[in-house]
Amino acid sequence: MSRNHRNKKYQDENEDFQLTKIQRKALIEFANIGHKDVFYDLGSADGKVVLDIVKQTNVKKAIGIESSKIHHNKAKRSVLCQLPKKDLRRIDFWLGEFGEGGCGCYDYDISDATIVYNSLNEERSEINYYRDQFKSKQIKIIKKDLPLVGFWSIPYCKNRNCWFFLIPFPLKRIQGKNKWAISVLGQNNVTIDNVYEYYNQQLKKRKTFDKERRESVRDLNKLVKSRF
């Protein structure tokens, strides 16, 4: 897949799912952000998640990394309009291309992170990216829709319209794809096929085009096959 195609796919995903105000509030609650935390949003779009975190918490620093110049510039303008000077030191937005596989902002060192939110579909090299950045450091990784494939996670359960998973790092493997399915869906007697059905429905709710939805489910299937 060419870099241009990867970036186009990333931008399509970004447009498909912007968090609502309620969902952003749920994410902030779930992340449990404190004054010592450094928060990164990988694929921050127009920066609303990062902006709300600075407004609503005492986070030490919140940084959004975005590959689209249009979204990046919009986020920078929003900060100047909405935050007092005293809070500007706690927020930043970086313009960065996504690395091979489109899974992370390889232009930047994010090893000081304590919380990482990555709303994009997982790709194969994402885990290696985290391992290279964080080594054995304990941090929180938050994904939407699905956790990292094959690893233990904590689901957000308070609102059925918010689909967040917190994955503690270093990662803890789950042996068996159906055991992973149970951890994702929070139900016994489910299989990996139920996860595909759930994921397909999530994409439908966002009115994702049929072709893109099928491609996303196929990508998930490839990840499952490579991890189990």
C-alpha cells in the first residue's frame, strides 16, 4: 500500500468518526487523567479531544499529532481562541506523517507519554511502535471500537454509545482467539465471528461506505490470523 493511499485511508477513517461531546467526556473519565500525566492523541484531527482534556483536567501536557495540514491548522487556531494564556503551555499540536503501516507518528518521540489515545484501526506494526517507544514503561493505551488484537484490555462499560478499551502497557497476551473475543464483548459463549459482527455493526453506525467497511473487517481478520 503506498504512503499516499495509507494517508487517504487514514483521513477517511478520521472523517468517519469524530467523537461527540458526550464521547469525549467518557474518554476523559475513562483515562482518569491526573496532574502528572502526559497525554498523546495519535490522529488528533481538529484537536477537540486534546482541547477538552486541557479544559477539563489538570493534565501536565496534552499533545495531538495529525498528518493533515487542514486539521492541524484548525486545531492550532481553536487553541488560541478557546484557552487562556496560562493553559497554552500545557497543550501542543504537531504535524506529522504516519510511518510504515500508518499506525503511529514516527516523526516524533512520544516516550514521555503516560496515556496514549489512538483512534485509528490497528495495523500490524503498531505494537512494535509502542514497544520501541516505551520499552518496559507502564502506560495506558486507549483504543476505540476494538482493543489491540490478542491482548488483555479493560472495556468502558458505562455508556453503550462509547466504545473505548484501555490496554495496560506492557502488554499481556491472551491465548486463543475465542478467549480474546470473550474479553472484547464481555460475554461468555461468544467466538471471534461475533467480534467481526460487532465490528461491522460499529462501522455501519458511522455510515462507513460498504467497500471501506469490508476492507476494515478483512484487515481485522488478517490481524487475528497473524496473532493466534
